[in-house]
Amino acid sequence: MKSIHQAIHWSMVTALFLLGASTVSAQTELSPGQKIVKRASDYTASLKSFTLEASMIADISVDGEKQQYEAGYQIAFKRPDGIAITMSDVQSDLKLYSDKTTTTRYIADLNQYIVEDKHTSPAELIISMSNPMFRPVLSVLAENTAAAPFTFLLEKDFKVTIVGEEIINKVKCDRIRFIIEEQPIDLWFSQGDAPLLQRIIPDMSKFIEEVKESEETDDVEFSLHINSDKWKVNEDVTTLLAFKPSEGAEKVTKFGPKHPLLEKEAPEIELTILNGDPFKLSSKKGKEIVVLDFWATWCGPCRQGMPILAKVVKEFEDKGVRLYAVNQGEGPEEIQGFLDSTGLDLTVVLDSEGVAGNAYQVKGIPLMVIVGRDGIVKQVHIGLTPTYEDDVRAELTELTK
């Protein structure tokens, strides 16, 4: 079964995000559902500051095999552009801060932080706090930081219906529904004098049909929701917005421990490609920028990161960048089955005895190495970080100048 991260396609939520990013003209006569949105929009826009705890949970089951992804978010926001976010999931504990002039990112597991001399909008920062495949749905949550939140729902002739009233965390809420590209999305706004967004649930039936087709099975279940029901409004958030490095924290320009092979001659690799052709790393010297990705089909982060890496490398193919997926210890049939089920088009190098893995000091996977045309190791990525795609793209851009 594909991993949640690899399989999810958010066409309908992406369309929602694009609508939210556009300028719309509100109609004079609002429907009952739009009146609920208008009250929430006006109230949220009036807040000088707020703190919010939210959680995102995605569950998928294919042929009885279940996977779950869960992430928690703690957001402190001060209008118009001060924000601090903590995101925690099974892979990372990440903190992001932004003000008028700087953006700071901190990864607790590494005790490292990066400070960029640029402003990042609060909405952009929230959306970036996850695997790229989950970012569009976070754009709905990010609407709370907009100058005029949720106004895309007030567009003329946009249909917003009232589903009913429900209790969310002991708070009476209005549940509304709107449709993007034939996909319903439900939002819950609290009633009373403080109408705030409490929950987001998109209808995933279209996605389920896509998974059924790709996996050739009818036994597919999927659900996704965001709970955003823990609010505190108009409190002093000054201390929460200030980044204070923890003891021993290291300021870096790139996250991750320094690998011992960095800036050294890349160890030779002489192995066989999945199709039977020989692979010799030194034969690429002077011709290609080589990206080596050490992986295995059983590794969840590998399955999550591989499509991202393949996509980014493809952007640089015309500049001589090539990806070689160095599989650790698995057989050809198992690997080919994985490629067939995922649709990934990869050049897989078979490292069945772990010879290359030992040479590159692979202690955990995924481990990705970029080797320059001069045969020198330029970059090493250990594991998968939330900024993986952006980091790799920036590194290849620099190397291909």
C-alpha cells in the first residue's frame, strides 16, 4: 500500500486555497450559510491577537492495512504579521517564528536553528508546517490570520449551505458546507459572540475512488480532519513571539549533523542497476551531478521522501542532474513490485550486501548524498525534514549555476 504521504492528492483543497488567495467581491445579499461565515470573518479580523491549539489526523485503510498521520499545532499570532508556531508529529518537533524582518526555524531534535533576513507571511508559515501533500488543507486553517478571513466564501453566487448545529468540545457550533470541484468541505464555527473556526473536514470520496483504482481494490477507507477548538483571544503574546534559543542550540545555515564525507571525494560505487546494467560512480565524474538516495521499500520516510526527491531532480535533468536510488538489502522482485504499485520511474542501484551503504556510513535511512561533477560530496541529508523539498531545490540551483 502506498504511504499516506505519497498517495494523497488534494486537488479540491488546492482549488480552495487558490480561491482564498484571490480577490473576490462579496455580494450584497448573503445566504444564511454565508451570514455565518461573515460573522466569523468579521470577528476573527477584529482580534488583535490569539493563541490556538489544533490537531490534524489522517487515517487510511487499504485491504485492512491501516496507517495514520497525526500532527499537532500551537499557534500564537499578533496582527498583522507576528507569528510563532510549534508543530509536532512522529518525525519532528519544529518551531517557526516570523516578524516584519526575519524568519526563524528551529528543529528540537537537532537543537539547531536558522535565521533568515526576510519576512514570511503568517499564512505561508502555517501552510509550510507539514509534508507538502498536507499543505493545501492547512491553508483553510491559515485563513484565520488573513486580514479578511474566509471572504472567498462570500463570493457572489458561491453556494454555502447550513448542515446543522453540533457540539464541538462543549461548544455549540454551526456546521456549514461548500463545494469545490464537486468535493464538499465542512467547517464548524462556534455560535455566540465569539464565532471561531472549530473544525475542518473535507469529503474524501473522490480521493477514495482514486486509491481504489490505483490499488485495484474496493476495500479503501480514508478520513481527514483538523480540530481547532482551543482558542485564547486578545491576550498578550509578546513573549510567545520571541524566539529564545535553548541551551546549546546551534545557529546553522542548513539543518542536520555534518556528515564526515562532506566536501570529500565520494567513495566509489560499483554495483548493478535493477535492469541489469552496471553502475560505476566514477564514470559519472565530469558528466553528471549525481544524487544518491539510500533507501528501502519498508522505510516510511523513504517512501515519503522519494517522490519529492524524484520531482525536484527532474526539474534539473536538462542541467545534468541524475538520481540513483541505492536500495539497501532488498531483492529485485520486491523493488519492482514497489515501483509498479507506486508508479515511480527510478533508476535503482542494488546494494544487496550493503557495500555502498557502509562506504557512505549509512546508519539510518533515508540518507541522500549530492555528488558534484568534480566527484566531491557537496550535500548530505539525513532523514526527512519539513523543508526537504525547498532545501534540495536550492542546493541543486546553486550547483547548476
